[in-house]
Amino acid sequence: MSTMKTESGSVSCHEDGAEMPPHDHHTHKAHHHSSGNNPSPQELIIEGAGCASCVGKIESALKAVPGVENAEMNFAQRTVSVTGNADAADLVKAVEKAGYNAKLAAAESEDDALAEKEKADQAYYKRLMKETWIALSLGGPLMAYALITGEVNVNTTTERIAWLIVGILTFGVLYFSGKHFFVGAWKSFLNHSANMDTLIALGTGTAWLYSMVVVFFPESVPEQARHVYFEATAIIIGLIDLGLALELKARGRTSEAIKRLIGLQAKTARVIRDEKELDIAIEQVLMDDVVRVRPGEKIPVDGEVTEGHTAIDESMLTGEPMPVEKAVGDTVAAGTINKTGSILFKATRVGKDTALAQIINMVKRAQNSKPPIGRLADVISAYFVPVVMIIAVTSALVWLNFGPDPAVAFAIVSATTVLIIACPCALGLATPMSVMVGVGKAAEAGVLIRNGEALQTASKISAMILDKTGTITLGAPKVTDILVAGEQDDNTILKLAATLESGSEHPLALAIVESAQERGIETGKVSNFNAIAGHGVQAEVDGKTLLFGNEKLMRERNIELGDFVEKAQGLAAEAKTPMYFAVDNKLSAIIAVADPIKEDSIAAIKRLQHNGIRVVMLTGDNRATAKAVAEKAGIKEFFAEVLPEDKSKKVQELQMEGEVVGMTGDGINDAPALAIANVGFAIGTGTDVAIESADITLMRGSLHGLADAIAVSKATLRNIKQNLFGAFIYNVAGVPVAAGILYPLLGVLMNPVIAGAAMAFSSLTVVTNANRLRLFKAQEH
Amino acid sequence: MLIINSVGVVVIALIIWWFWLYKPKEAELGENDLVITVENGTYSPSRIKVPAGEPVELKFIRKDESPCSETLLIPELQISDTLPLNKLKSIQLPALKSGEYAFHCQMQMYRGQLTVN
């Protein structure tokens, strides 16, 4: 996790009795303009300003920066609002030179950005609908007329005048409803690039120009070819505008998941500064600020409780429905909801560093990343438009050379139709739209997918390695049995063992120390502590040499074990981990520890196996215990007694067998194995997720997250394939038909209006199909 | 007919030359603030020279309402970001090795290239 680079409190200037400057609580909307002549103020957040007298120093330092007109500090909020057109970086430097830390206020909150985007989208939608309306209200009646009378030929002077008027009206449509296509086409042409605008502008432009030629110079074309295509021009423009508008609406729905995540953020926070409580925007909360949260309120930033206790609903982040009890020293996460009590907490992560902000950021990035399956489509779309233009020209030439009369009309119609029907958009949209919905859907289920590649690989996983401790089991082992060899009682043994283990950080050691605490046993002093990696520990307590570890360690030290070996095997068969305890080289007891299997692990493992995935357990534990746990969890294969550094080798072993391997661990000591696996899953418990360490992060502790992740990836990949296939077939079949390939066989040629409709709805279909993924439900049994 | 066919062939040749073969000149990311405008289906400038071996900042302003133009991808650098409408947006690039890096929208209709040397 990253921490803030700056720390507050680097400068202190305590001057008692200093008056607070009479600055109002401005509520400037924070803006960041690093160039240009912009009158709106830039907002800086100041850290390290301990007292009111710093205000003057900071203000004058800022005013000395060239370009600054005024600088006004709001001491209570620790913000400075600077007007003028100075560069933001210079402002920060000036404040730093004066001895304080400064950073630019976030350009704006995610919420504001989202609201603004929605407003912009809404405006764009309205404009597109208006344009559609204009185009279709001319094109519709014209087409009806053409269909009913079949009269779109230009022969008499009256007809010429009438069509001239229609032609001018159509030009109006091109101008009002289709201007953006033409401007876009021209601009990209100048830029040596071509896009969808190019195709539409060329197609409709050709149809309109040809029609005008027919109106003005009917003699220049053969009599049968004296058709006008004004109705096609208007309708195509209208339909494509309509398609764009509907696509915009459908796209909005693809980002619902991220909107929901952003909506979790609180807007304001109540902080205590200088013994006063004030409500400030969450962007202005600094590290180490003390924040008050009352029942029913959202936790604004990440922090550590300093006063009070409460229950907090963390379900939005972890999927865990039960509220979590929090007392002094516990951590709280931004976006979760305080249920019962009022608490004070110290902010430890603010702004972009909170777990929620990082989750949002990761989901956003993942939504925009592309799985490898989309790469071919990318290559195709890069060459698509010029190729279609070449096909259009070639098709026109073929009709002119070999076509029946009126060849010129056929040539124009086929070229126009080819240009109109080709739709690079559908191809380009196929992958990103599905990824957007799929990644969002996964996030809703508490599954964070790093990028498109992880998404694609997860859909192909054939073997899943599960770390035992903390993944299949709760990771909180407890002492279950103490079998005494000599005459000492349980408590004496436990006291010695706990004393010995008090220096160790091993989870099993923790279990023994906790067990002693529960019995009210106090631990003594330990000396010469020595950890024997993978085997156990040794130390001296009260002048006795204590040895605690596995069978191998005892054998190495030639300690007589007697029938305790069978007893140990018996314990192991019950999925307990037995450890030998020797005092002065004489066996004293066996202490068994068990780590219970998580409630839903068995069901989740069954789900994985049901989907044809080979589930393998990995543990450092002894063989017998591993076997018992594996049997209990319903796992047939396991690797036992694996040293931590050998975990990645086991992953490679399975890969050598040709498996696509998923590795699941807690993300801390499994990092190398997670990295080497085809897909590394970090299993988090609570909000303290190791987001950086894995391809996929499961925010809650349940293994159902694995099955969900794989199911979402499979559904998404299937959706992408449908989209790509559809878009590909559409273009591959559509373009030749438009060029007239069916004419020699069936005598039919596609109407440009049909092409326009097909094109308009092809990309809409892709987006709509991607939206179907929203209905995906992770099946938990 | 010969004339028409020749014209057609020339048009095809021109398409190939204009869209594929011709390399427009590159804008340099230098002293004066270079801002890439996203408008009317294009990035302008679309070909940008960037010095190698030092982190640089690209500034974008999107004036195009089309949702296509919203996402900016630089796949080789694993960068993907959204460009807000009518607002300056800075993209930080790490120090780059010499070479060519494409940047584009999700659908590759908006395309640009960074030449690093």
C-alpha cells in the first residue's frame, strides 16, 4: 500500500493567542488548470500549517509567484485559493520554499466528474435525437412516396424543379443532422486517418452528389439511371444518428458497477481541528486528521479508531453481510457504514490512497484494458476503413465495366452501400464493451480483476492450487489436545510452551500463546531463542533446554518418542497438527493444534470441481494432517511439507503437466507462487486486501469468490466471442453483398437504406449483447 | 471507359498512399505546452516526438462528445485513462526506451503515435 509522501506537522509555529484570520468558509469548487488564462481559482491543500500566523507567510509566498493575482487562505480548512494564471507546480514550489507542504486539491471528486459526464452525455443524446428527428421527418415521407409511387426518376422539367427543392432540403438534413460526420471525416482526412465518419460522409455525400447531378444534368446519365437518392441520404443519416443515440444510452448501463462503487464514497467528513469540529469535503481530509463518525454515517477515509466502539457494515466492500465490531485500535475503511456507535478515528489513508479509491481505480483500469482475444480485431480495425474505401471504388469499377444498364446507377448504389454498411465500430466495440460489464460485474461480487489478460486466462484455468492455511482454513489455529508424557500437568506444559513460543511469529505459536492466555497462564522469560526453519524452535527457559517441533526434529536430536508416534498419527488423521515438546532432550508432551476449515470451503471446492477444475491443496504441514484436511475439504490431490520457498516450484510442476494453473493464497508469503501461476488469486479478509499482489483479488475470505471469478470470466469471454463473431460475420458478409456479389446469381442488389439501418444497429447490437452480461449471477450453493 | 478505370486505379493508389504510406510530420513535446486536442475523430497533433529516458507528461483536452473518444489507451505502457470533456487531462508517462508507441481510443478509430528517441 502506498503511503502519502508528505507528512503534516513538519513545521510548527505555536503562538498562543494568535487570532484566527476572518476568512469565511469559502466553498470554492476546486479546479486545476495548469495552463491557459483561466480566471477560476486554483486550490491548494496545505500541510504543516500549525497556527494562524502561518497564513500570512503562505499567502505572501504565493503572491510573490509571477502571475498570481491573489492568494487567500482558509485556515480552518487548510486550503489556499489562488487566482491568476500561475502554473500550479510553481505554486506548490513556493509554498514548499516557505516551509510547508502543499498539494493541489484533487481536480474534482469522482462524484462530480461522474455527474458532469452524465450531463454531457445527456446533452449529446438530446442533440443526436433531435438530429435523428430532423433527418427522418424528411427521409420518411420521401421514402414512403418513393415506395408507393415508384417515381423517383427525373425526366420532366417539373420533376427537376421538385427534386431540386427536395435536394436542397436534403442538403439541410446533411447540414443539421450530418454535419459532424462531414467535419469529422475532413479533419481525419487532413490527419491521414480515416474512421467511421469517413465512411458515412463518403457514402451519403456520393449519393447526394449523384442525385444533384441527375437533377441538374439529367442528360449526362442514361435514361434508366436517372434516379435520385435523396430519401436514402436523409434516412441513412437519421438512422445512424439514432443508432449512436441508442448506443450512448446502452453504454451508460455498461458502467453501472463503477458508478455504484463511486457512489459509496462519502462527500463530506467531520474533522476535529483546533478543538473545533468542522464539515469539510473529503478531498480536504489530511493524514492524521481526527474524524468523527456518527451512527448511520459513511466512513469518509481509511483510519484507525481512537475513541468509542461500534459495529460497521462492510458488506459493500467484502460481501460479508454481518456488521463487524470495531473498537480502539481497529481499522475502518472508507465507504463502509457505521451502524451503532459514535467513533473518533485517525485518518491513515486519504484521497487516492484509501482502499476504496484504489479499488475504484483498479476496476476502472481493468475495464479499459483489453484481453488478448481483442487484439486481432484491433489489427483489423486499424486497416479497416481504407480497405473498405478501396472495395467501394473497385466495386464501382466492376459495375461500370461489366454491369448491365444502367451501369452508372448500379456503380453508384453499390459503392454507396459498401461505404455505408461497413461498420468498424461493431468490431472495435466487441471486446471493450464486454470487458467493461464483466469486470464491473465481478467487482460487485467482491472479485477484483486486474486486467483483461487476467480475465481471459481465468476463463481457461484447468487446475487450481489452494494454499491450506488461511485459504481453505480460517487461518486461526487453536490448541485442541495436550498429551502429556511425564508427570507434569497440562498447565505447566502449556506455560513452558507458551513462554518458548512467545518470541515466534508463526501462526501455530500464536495459537499456543493464545491458549495459555485463555487459561490465565502467564509466560516467563526466554533466552537463546532459535528458530529451526521448517522444523521447530529451541530456547532456554528457567535453565531448561526446550525443544518444540516436528518428528524430524526430535529424531535428529535422538529423542525417544515411544508410542507417541502413533498418538501423533492419530491426531493428524483428525486433521490436527501434532507437535512434539521436549524438555532437556526428553519428550514431555504432544501439543496438537487445529485450524478449522472455513464453513463454505467444502461447497466452494465442490463448485470448482464440478466445473472440471483439478483442485490441489498446498501446505507446509505434515503429510498425515494434510491428508486429513484434504479429505475433509473434498480434495483428492495435495502437496504436503512444502517449504515456503518451494511453493512456486509446485505451480511450475503443474504447468509442466500442461495445466493452466490458478494459485490462491493470502498474497503475503505466497507472492512468488502467485506471480508464477497463470492467474494468481489473493484472498483477502476484510478490507485489508493486498490489491497490488495478484491478478485477481478476492475481497472476502470465501472460496466461492474463486468459482465466481472463473464463472464471470467464462461468461465474459463467451460474450466477447459472440460479439467478435457477430461483428466479423456482419462485415465479411455485408460488404460483398453490398458490393453486389449476389446480383449475378439472384439479380438482387442491396438498398443503401437497408445498409444504413444494418450499420446503425450493428454496433447497438454489440453493446446490447454486452449488457446481457449484467444479468449474470454468481451461483452460490 | 479507359479514363474511368484509370481514374479508379489512381484513386485506389491515392488512398493507399494518403492513409498508409505517407508519414505526416511529428510535433515535438518540448518547451511550450503541447496539448493534444481530441476533436472530430482525431488527435491533433497525432504524431508526437518524445525524448527517451525521462518521464514526461502528455496533456490532452477532449472536445469531442462522442463516447468513443473518452478512453485513452497506450497498450504498451499499460495506460488506460478517461479524458473528461473540455477539461485538461495530464497523462504521466514513465521514462521510455526509444521506439514507437501507439495511443488510441478503445476502438482504434482515434489513433496517434509517440516516437521516442
